[in-house]
Amino acid sequence: MVQLPVWELGVIILIPMTIVYLARGICEHWWLRRTPPIRQSVMQFRLEISLFLIGGIAMAFILLVIHDFPLMQSGIKLVLGIFTVGLFAALDLSLAREQTVIRTALSGKGPFEPPQRLTPLTRRFSLAATTILILITSIILLVLIRDVNWLAEQDVHTASIAMLGRSILVEIIFVMGFLLCMVINLVFSYARNLRLLFDNETRILENVTNGDLSQRVPVATSDELGVIAGHTNTMISALREGVRMREGLLIAQEVQQHFLPSTAPTVPGLDIAGAAHFSDETGGDFYDFIGCQADRCELTTVIVGDVSGHGIGAALLMAAGRALIRQSTHSPGAPSQNIADANRHLVKDLDGSGRFITLFSMLLDPVTRMTMWVNAGHQPALVYDATTDHFSELKGHDIPLGVEETWQFHEHSMPFPSPSQIILIGTDGLWEAHSEAGEMFGASRVQNILRHTAHRTSAEILNALDQAVRDFTNRSAQEDDLTMVVMKGMP
């Protein structure tokens, strides 16, 4: 077999590689730069490995045509060597391109959505590691086969064995050292890119932990890290929306709190107090004290209502229902008629929604010392007489508001509570509060509290009921809105 001089072999390698280098610049400008940044590292690898493979094949054919070197022996060895160098170069240039894309993305110019096409890290790593291992093994085997053949051609004797062994060892060490340096370079390049991605992801997540939602994670790769970055951005967007909704709910809560009376009315012969606690930022319960706007009218209406459901929907209905009830109740008409007027408007507003409002309305007339009340599907008010230790309920047979437009509501009457009597109007959040074991607070506990606090003021009775519910539920999350109005007879 003809042995080529080193310079001639260098020329055969240089010419195709020069052409490949020139073609590389054209391909990068025409093909690579038109690729989305997130795919550029993959396309860079494909471009480089393709060009090196074409260059190696071209060299093999040059040796075949000009020097008649066998294609399946020397040609394949040359292609394998060029392909090995090209693989390391392609991986290195691909990682360099990925680093450029990462740094560009970190400057705020990258996409923020999850990648549409996933290229798993495990698949890329496994493919690269397997290919490198096969190539290294093949090259070492070829070197060993060549050295064995070379040894077979030598005139081996005792004095030359040590020299020949050193020559073979130096050659193997040189090849292994070169390949090892290439692998170490790839490891450091890959670790550098991973550190950039991890540091940025960690920094953004730390900002999110500290409440800063102003930044997002650029999506610079199409692998699992890109998917994590994209979904992190989705989470940040959801948190921003949650904060916006939370701020809106806090504003709604503030507005709704202004709907509740700041002070109780002054009604001769009565001590009145009311309170409302919502299970969410906004609630569907409400209570109000409505004075008569007619001249020389001393009537006062006490209302306690409960809107079906919870949350912002119930709060909106509470605001609308309260406004309608207040508007109809300001006039000195009969309570049943005033409630019927509000009901007609509510039915039109709630048509098809499935929502309704239960209501207990009590008109107080300090002149006649009589009360008239309407119970529209609400929890019966509880009346306690401390003198006789007797409990009674103010029930009703009317349906809630917002159900039937033509419903005729009925009113009932009773005298003002005497100094020994207490009237408690509440919502089901009082009686139906649950303990951690699932036990219901129940009517008996309410009655015992009224029995033991009958000598106190209405405000103190309210506080005792509220504290008892909190202790019973062990201050866990409140399941339902809790609204109460207490009226106690005074001398």
C-alpha cells in the first residue's frame, strides 16, 4: 500500500474542509438564522455534523480516485476519523449556540411560552453518550488492529520489544488523551449552560416566593428545562391574575362592609346590636336597620337576609337585594307589601339563575309598642323569656325572595319584647357551624348561651355567641357566613 507524505495528506484534508467551511457560512446565514432561537442549537448540530460527514466522504473519494486507496478500508477509516472530530465540534458549536440563545433570552428577548416541540434531555444525552462511546471504542480498536498488524511486520527481538511497546503505548495514550479532552470540554460547556438556566430559574422562583411577580423565565431550550420555564411563566401569570382578583375582592369586601350598619338604631324600650362575619372575602349575608323617611315616622325595620351560595356572585346579589329591600322598606307601608314589591324586582333580575334570598324582616313601632314581622323562607327568629325560661320561634310559611313574582307574603305581629325577653335573628351559619369532628353547633347550644347571658346587653350577648362558635369550631376555616341581630327588651 502506498504511504502518502504528511503534506499531501494534509492538502487532501484541507481542500474539502475549506469548501465545507465556506459552505458553513452560507448555510448559517440562509438556514440557521431563519430558525426560531429555541431550535437553533439543534439545527447547528445537524448542520455541523452533516458538513463534516460530507467533507470526510469527499476526502475518501479523493483518495480513491487520485491514489487508488481502497474505499472500504482507508476511506472508511478517514471518514470515521473526520466524523469523530466533527461530532465533537458539532456538539461544542451547538452548546456555544445554545449559550448565545440563553444569554439573548436572559436579556429579555426570549419567548416565555412552553416549547411546542419537546426534545427530551434524556434522549439527547443518551444519543450523544452512546455515539461517543461507540466512536471511541471503534477508534481504539482500529488503533490496536493497526498496531498489531504493524508489529507483525517488524523484526521483533528481545531488545526491541520494550521500544515497540512504548511506541504503541504512546500512540494509545495520545488518542485517548485527545478524546478525553474533547469529552471534558463538552462536559464543561454543557454544565455552563445548565448553570445559566438553573440560576435564572432559581432567581425568578425566589422572587416569586418573596412576592415579586414582575419577572418571567425566558424559554431558551426545547427540552424539559424549557418546559419547566414555560410552565413557571404560566404559574406566574396565574398568580398575577390571582393577586388582581384578590385585590378586587378586598375592594369588594371593603365596599360590602360599608353596607353594614355602623351603629344600632335608638329605639325606645329596646337594646339592639348586630354583627356579620363572612366566610370568604365577600359574603351573601346581610343585616340592616332601616328608618322610615316619612315625616314624623318613628318606624324602624330590622332585616336579616341570606343569599344562596357564597363568593362574589352572592355578594353582588346581596348588594342588589339589599338596595331593593331598602328602597321598598323606606315607605311606611305594610311590611308584607314592601317585601312583595322588592320580590317582584328580584324575580326579574334572578330569572333562570337558580339563586334566591331568604329574609327575616321585623318592623318596630315604638308608638304602639308592637312589632310586625315577615319570614320569607328564613331561619326562624328565636325568642327567649328569662322569667319563664321559655323559648319560642317566629316562624313563617313564605318562600324566599326571587322565586315567584306573584307570591303574597304574610305578616305576623307581637308586642315589643319585655325587659326579660330576648329576640335573636340569625342565619344558618350560627346553628350549622361544625366542629373539627363534624358535630353541628345546634339550637341547644344557642339556647344555653342565651340563658346564661340574658342579664347582659345585646352587644355582650352577640359577642358571647360569636366567641362560642369560634371556640366550638376551634377557629378553623369558617364554612358559612354568620350574621346575627339581638334585640333585648329594656325597662
